[in-house]
Amino acid sequence: MALIVAILLLGLVVGALGRLLVPGPNPMGIVKTALVGVAGGLIGGLVGNAVFDEPGGLLFAVLGAALIVWWIERGRARRADTY
């Protein structure tokens, strides 16, 4: 149980840093930010492992989270344009 809480807290930090890298408003709640951070950490770890043969670390996790935030905002802007 402590591992899950630690993963979610670290995901919250990574997700918040990823949101700071993407310009403009990013209207997300705490839960969505934490999930974006966890997913960014997973993507960052996979990319770091594929490129450098080592886990990605914090930098790749934050970049992965920023990529996911950008992707979410891009989808949100496309939906707003269609209406």
C-alpha cells in the first residue's frame, strides 16, 4: 500500500512539473495530474531504457509527462474547434 501511495505522490510531482513545461492553461485536477505523472514516468523510463540502456530518471519522466499534457491539450483544442 505504501508503494502505491509513493508512486502517486511522485507522479503528482512529475505531472506538476510536466504541466509547468507546457504553456497556457492546463485545467486538470490533482488526480489527473498524478496519473499524467505516472504515465510520463512510464514513458520516460521506456525511452531512457531504449536509448541509454538505463532507466530514464526524473528528466525523462517530466518530459514524458509534458508530452502527455501537450497531447491532451491538443485534443481539447481540436474538440473545441469542431463545435
